[in-house]
Amino acid sequence: MGDLFLLSKRQMARISPYFPLAHGVPRVDDQRVVSGIVYVIHNGLQWKDAPKEYGPHKTLYNRFMRWSRLGVFDRIFAALASKGPQPERIMIDATHLTAHRTAASLLKKGMFPRRIGSTKGGLNSKLHAVCDEVGRPIILLRSEGQMSDHTGARLVLEALPAGSTLIADRGYDSNWFREALADKDITPCIPPTRNRKVPIAYDKVLYRQRHKIENMVAKLKDWRRIATRYDRCAHTFFSAICLAATIAFYLN
């Protein structure tokens, strides 16, 4: 396939156990189709512009949409991210993802939620992420763009691994969050906000490691259909994020 992206047999062996079973007519080659889906998402293409080497573009689109509704890509990411030892340090951050006008167009009432909101930067979605000490994502959550970092932190709180040190910027500095982390036996490394009357000490040397989650977010945004959202439905966009995180951090 020349310079086109193609998953290796080793990579396919790690993710194929999570594929749904084929019923009736045998499914088109999984390696070629999934590789084509990855190529489209990474390069920000329209499905119709996928290289012919991957087969009919409708096959790529239909496979991605069907497996997104089934949560296949979400489960692959969750399964691979959960393997391995418990991290000693975790980091949390959030970033905005611009919604293209095709994603922001109105859907009929009762259809799938969009998770698109309005902020000063226009219409966008927000990605809340938690990564381990080496910068690999372990928890991902998408929301409307106007959702605060604190609300996102509250939603991922129960999934945080206990006994770790959490590094975050001062946007996560609040009494309730520090108390919630203490209840989970998690040590916070969060700079205090400037309006605190009594500043809270934190490990400034350890805090320098926070660049790893920023690097992780930047690497995800290298995928053009992640940096700019084209999908109307929230679950298809989140599937693209999970697939990008899987390929970029767990199958390299």
C-alpha cells in the first residue's frame, strides 16, 4: 500500500479480540478497513476522499459508524489503558476542540446528543483527560465546551486510581477537590489560586512534570479530525478520540 498507513499483524492481534463477531456473510478484511478509518481520522479527510487502496469509502464509513454505536473503540481504549501497573503519578487537564459547522448543525429532537457548547471561542467541545506519569491517557471524557474544569474533574473522580499523586494546574485548586482527593488517598500537587488568603504549599519540582499531559493533548490534536470536530454525534466523535489515543499511545 505504499506510504499509506497499515496496522501491523501484532497491532491487530492486540485489538481484534474486542471486535464484534461477524454474523452471516464474512466481514471485509478488518486490517485494511480499520487502517483506512485511522488514515481518514488522522488526516482529517472526508470519507469519500479515502485512498482507494483501503476499499470503498462507504465500507469505511459504515464500519466506523456501526462500531461507534456499539462502543467498540471505547472498549478497546479502556481495555488497553487499564492494563499494566497502577501509576504512581497522574495528571489531569482539559482542552477545547473546535466544532466545524457540519458538526454544529441542528439535529432533530430526540436524536443522539451532540455535546457541543458555546464559549468565547465559538462552538466547541471539551476533552477532559487524565494521564499517567509517562504521558499516556488513562481516562478520557468529552463534554460541552462551556463545562468547567471542576465539573469535569467531578465526573472522573471515581475513576481515579487511589494512592497516587495528582498533578494539575491552579484551575483545579478548590477545597472540595482537595478534600475529595484526600478521601481517595490521593496527594494533590496543585498550585494555589492567587486569591487564596492562606497559600497551600506544593512540590514545585514535581509540578514540572505537568508538561507531559500537555504533550499528550498536543499529540492527540495532531489528528486533524480530533483538533476539529466534524462529527455531529458525540459518541462518534468520542470513538475517534479513543481510536486516536489507542493508536498513538498503546499500539506504537
